[in-house]
Amino acid sequence: MRRILIVGGGYAGFYTAKRLEKWLGRREAEVTMVDPLPYMTYQPFLPEVAAGSMDPRHALVNHRRHLKRTKVVTARVSEIRHADRQATITPAVGEPWDFEYDQIVVTAGAVSRTFPIPGVADQAIGLKNIEEAVAIRDRMTDNFAKASNLPAGPERDRLLTTVVVGGGFAGVEVFGELRSFASALVGQYPQLTMADTRFHLVEAMGRIMPEVSERTARWVVRNLEQRDAIVHLDTQLASAVDGKIELSTGDNFEADLVIWTAGVMANPVLRNTDLPVEERGRLRVQADLRVIDDNGVVDDAWGAGDVCAVPDLIDGQGVQGFTVPNAQHAVRQGKLLAKNIVAVLRDERTREYSHRNLGAVAGIGLYEGVFQSGPLAIKGFIAWIMHRGYHGLAMPMWERKIRVFGEWIINFLTRRDLVGIASREAPRAAFVEFAARPKG
């Protein structure tokens, strides 16, 4: 049988594998998917995980549970030699090995893109994976507990100050959610009030959320400011050394929690491949998701999702006319990619990817949201319901949907869970403190 290797198990990779299982005959091809994690993360839920509105596991889709005929390998692809139809697979434990394939699908996604700003690499935390979202939640709950025991002053102010860098959808959503989360946490501590907290959103452009109209973006800014949050537009982060925040406007203050959401870049696995990439480091593909170089189609190579420069045939609104890196495109590209692979294996025609964006929806805190579709803008509670409804239904697999909607219903009846586990990063600390040791 022909061997298909899928590099990456995110939206595009997972849906490619799932649809290949559906459309390929059992003896038609063997599919192997390689990803360092044993699950797919539904990233639109990360702000809710960070704000305690969702159990972290409910934002994940278990690869092995839902991919029945795909061989799932929990490791990373460290090198691709397409000229030889070989890839090197490197596990967390054990020796690397070479894997021979007939068709390769690159859906390795994107990672946080940062700039050499002093202190960012040491102080900031991203929002690309579930571990980061959980760490944000635990840090905030721990900071409030610590601050409640301190008198008013610089140290308490530092613990209660949060900075989000990046005013795109991810940044605005986690900013609004955490502001809502803080209002719930304050209710647990009589010593604290919302006036003691500080939330700063830093955006280098003159507006936030470029996916919505400027009028809608201004409404979001007003909504956040009415909740005593501070939005810095036309402002860059100059330094974050030791939590001492310096902005390009001259403002400076201290913050214990700095969250970076200011951009993504293609997965670095492409640096170790002979497949063609463009100037921004993304894999070059044509509209039917086949990899191309200057001479045309590269046989037996495919790509989809954030790691690729996929032509936007309808709107052309992405950078240089490519689709923007989001879940909506990655899911649809993964489904089409599987269909096109099957078509090529059966000597049939492929189809080009085209999708007209029907709108953008975002949650900016509990019961607050915004929806934009063309000139139509809906704000507030109705938009928040639309946000939850859309993403709840977009979550892969009914087993996952049931868990998500079930948790939202429970939270509505009993309020969100405000428990953080700050000691998660040092789980052996209590055992080690009291463990008996040999004498001498």
C-alpha cells in the first residue's frame, strides 16, 4: 500500500487524517500522523481556559480515540528529505528513525513569533497551546491569593497587573476574558477591589481586531475601557526586563503577568526540509494545496493550515493575497486536502480551495461579545451567545461538543470554577519537603 505521512496533528492534520479514513479503502493507503502532542488543541477556547470558564481537557481532542485507522506517532518530524521521500522522526525518548513515504502532508501549524525585545523571552508567556492557557489561569489565581496578604504598595500592584501584547483576536479575547475573571476573583478576597487591579492591552497599530470594521473595533475599545481596562494604541513594548514594563510612549510600570499574542510564524520544521518555502518561511502551495516551486507542482507533497501560504481566491485579504492563519481556514483546508489526495491516487481531478468568510465572532468576557459580517455588527450578550454557539458546534467530534456544552450549562448554574493549581509546575515539592532520607 502507498504510505501517507501527515506532519502535524492540529486542525488541518487532524481533519486530513479523519477524512482520509472516511474516503480511502482499507487497502488503498496507510496513513501515519506524527505530532509531538497526543491531542489536537482547539485554540479558540484558550482564552476561556485561561479565565477558568472551561476545563483544559475539554479544549482538546484525543488523537488516538478519534483516529481509528490512522497510525498516530507521538514524536516530532525533525527533517524532511522529499527528494528521497524520507522524513526523520525524533521521539522524546529513544533514538530517531527514518520513515519512508509515498505522499507527504505538511500541516505542522505555527508558533508564536516574537521580536528581540529585552525581557520578553524571559518574562512573557504565549497563548498557542493548552499548557500556556492553564499557566495563565494558575498564575492569576495565585497572584490574587498572594496580593490579598499584602498591604497596598508596589509589590501588590505588581501582582495585580496584567499586560497583553497584541490587539488581534487572540489578544483581545484573552484580555477581555481575564478582566472578567479578575472581577470574579476579587469577590473571594474582601481585602481587594477591582480598583486595585490593572489591565493593559498594548497594540502597535492604531486600532485593534483588523478582522472587524473600524467602528466595531472602537466599540470594543470603549467596552474594555468602561470596565477600567487600559488600551494602548500606536504603542510598542520596549522592555519587560524583570517585569518592569516600558512602552514606546514613555509609560512604565511593573507587571507579574505578561502575555504575548503579537503574531505567529510557520513551524520551524520547514527549516530542515528541501521543500520550497516563501520569504516569510511558509510552505509554498497552490490553490489545490499541492506544494509548488518555480518549476510547478512538486509531486507527492501537500500542505495546509498556518504553516502554508495558501492563495486566497475570493477575498485576497490576507498578507500578500494568502489566507489568514486561523482555525476556520485550517479546518476547511484539511477536509479538501484529504479529498484531493484521494483524487490524485485515483487519477481524478483536484479542486481548488476557496472559502468566503461569513463573519468574525469573538468573546471579550463573560456575557460580552462581538460579531461582524460585512456591514452587520452585533455586540454584547447576543454576540456572546453567537460566539459560544459557533465554537461549541465547530469543536470536532460530538463527544467533545457534549462535554463543552455540558460544562457551560454547569457553569451557568453554579458559576465558573475559580480554583487554580499554582503548585502544578512543582508537583513533587510537598513530597520532597517531608520525604525521609538515609542518614549519613
